[in-house]
Amino acid sequence: MDVLNLFSLKGKVALVTGGAGLYGRQLVAGMLEAGAKTFVAARNLEPLKVMEEEARARGQDLTALAYDQGEEASIHGLRDAILEKAGTCDVLINNAVLRPMKNGYQSDLATFDLSMKVNATGLFAITRAFGDAMAERGGGSIVNIGSMQGIIAPDPWIYEGTAHTGWYPDYFFHKAGMINFTRFTASYYGLKNVRCNCVAPGGYQTDKHDEVFLKNYARKTMLGRMANDNDLKGVVVFLASDAASYVTGTTLPVDAGYTAK
């Protein structure tokens, strides 16, 4: 097969969770641009409906659905709705994340529990629901959107002179867990031709970052910048596609060399 065709997602059905967030929009764009019939799901349906209308105006096949990753019944409802509408789901992009610990390390335990319910238990529930469906149909690709913060500890020096902080223990906890859960699911589903990989992005630049932080962060990378609107979608399309048919159980940092220094 021609190498560019290996990267195509034409004829495939993809689900992107948390699709209206920082990375979610470009992940949805990547699935659509690669030709997949794409579903996008999150708790808040309103911004997803706007994305759906914009995509359909461009001639792309995007459907917005609501679900709550903290509730197993909602996850099963999402799976059943997609299977009913499309007949299958070939690609699951686990991008949904809840960031409730606004007081960082000093947040109360109930808030930590809420984070784990969605980001750990919920990740397991949705992966099992869709992974089992993929295994039954003979294959698929699961791509977990982790973080370089699941690989390394926070660096207080990049926040020096800024109002930012990196002391969010739940995020480091569940993103690190996601990496080994990726290996587990890759092993569990491997003989059913379901691949599971993880992407560990670096920081994503927004208008909330001040110049001091941007300079501090840039010095920690090899490319001298934070991530932009196009830096993640290519690698996720690769892992979702047949171009990565012999890739499973891996975690790929996409962080401008931050974790390699």
C-alpha cells in the first residue's frame, strides 16, 4: 500500500472525548482531515454542537454527543449510541480530563476523589467499554492523551517570577497511571488486534501564559517554544491509522524535547 494511504482514516469511525478543550479541537480536526467519520463527546454539548455545525459546513462528518465520564451508565450509553449510528468504532481518543483541584496540593480529599473518579476510574470504564467492542469486531486503536507530567516531576523553576504553579498532585498521579494502564490494555487486547498507545504532550501555549513563563518554559525545551494548534494531531492520526499497525504499548512524548534534556 502507498505510504500516504497508510495514514488515511477513510472508512474508519473515530471518537474523541473532551473534544472542546485545548488539545481536543485539533484532535477532532486531525480525525476529520484524515477522513474519519468522527464523533466528539463531552459533558457540555453546546460547544460541541458549534464544532459539529462548522465541520458539516466544510463537508466533514462530525457528530456531537454528550456523556459524563464519571458515570459508567453514561459511558455505555455513548458507546451504544455510536454503535447504533455508525455500526462500529475503530478509534478511541481518550482526551477527556477533569481538573478540579483548584487549590493544588492543599485541595481537600473529596476533590482528589472526584478527580480520580473521572480521570482514573472513568478512563478504565470507557477504555473497557470501547475496547471490548473493538475486540469483538476484530480490531481498533486506542490513543490515550497523557502528559509529560506523567513522566517527570514538576519543575518549580519554570514558574519563578510568574503567577503560575504546577502543584497539582492528582494530574501527575493519573497521568502517570495512564502510561502503565496503556501498557496493560495493549497487552490485554493485543491478540484481538486492538492497539493501545499513549501520547505525552508538553505544555500548550495560551493567552493566559505571561512572557516570563514562556521564556522560562522555552529554555527547558530543545525547540524553544510551547506547543501550538497543530503539534499533536499528526502523531495521533499516525497512532490511529494503519501506519502504526505494529505499534502498541508505547508512550510517545510530544514535548519539544523537554523530557529528553
